Amino acid sequence: MILAAADYALGKKDAVPPLELTDYFKCELFNSLPNGNGWKNEPYRWTQRVTAFTNVYNAVKRHSEAKSLKGKDKQKWNKENKSILSTILSIEKLRGENG
């Protein structure tokens, strides 16, 4: 499911986001949680999965956007976004890339 969120962020053909990521987009659209209460009233497993998939989606999107940077701009971005780079490395390991 992590790779599905990453593929969706990259806009890969036939990529289908995990259900929880789709839920997140709906929450953003309607400015509301599914059960209409605070996040503590949502199922724990759901909130954890939404958080994981959203973090992956956002990291991949930001990394993809930063690929066009060059020189000092790229170095600055890398320095300021170490957690994103760590996430990207983890995704590459899941895919069997770079290692």
C-alpha cells in the first residue's frame, strides 16, 4: 500500500491510491472527518494508515517537484528536507532499487 501511495503521487498510469488516502482527500475537500467528530473518535488503525499514506504521498510529490532543482538550490533543498529524502530512500528499498 505504501508503494500504491507513492505511485499515485507520481501519477503513474493505472495507479490506484489506498482507500485511506482517498479518504484523506475527501476529508480535505469537505473539511471534515468521516465520522463527523474529532480525530480521536476515528478508528485508531484508520488514523494511522491515513497518516502513513499521506506522509508518503506528500514526500513523493515534494521530491518529484524538487527534481528540477540544480546546483546550490538542489543542495539547499536536500539539506532542508532530510526526512523526505529518508522516506524516498525507504520507498526505493521497498521497490528493490538502490540496494
